[in-house]
Amino acid sequence: MENNYSYAEFLKAVGKNSSSLQSEKLLNDIYMDLFLNHIHRQQTKERLMGLIDLSLDCRDAQAFHMHSESLRKLEEVN
């Protein structure tokens, strides 16, 4: 899911000799990748928050720390 689009690729796609269809497709791919990454990150965050709540309800300190650390790392990336 993680595509690394370069500025050079984009310039090549929107260059004089390139069709607008090719540059439109590249932009659509970039937007779709960004959207899917956002949705994945959001769902992962919600799942981790649910697991943190469950570990608190069960008084499971080890699970709480593990899930809290995972959530912290996820939010660090943003």
C-alpha cells in the first residue's frame, strides 16, 4: 500500500509530451493511496483504543502498556 511517488515521476507524467490522461491517472493513484493510508491508520487507531479500554477493564497492565505503546508509535508517525 505504501507507494513512494517522486516529484520527477509526476513532472514526467504532466510533461509536454505526456497525455493528460496519464497525469490524471497518476494523480488518482496518489490520492487513492493517501486515502487508503488514512483509512487504515484511522481503523488501526480505533482498534488499539478498544484494546486499551478492554485491558483497563480487565486490569491487565501488561496489555495496557503494549497497546498504549503501539498507539503512541502510530501517532508519532503522523
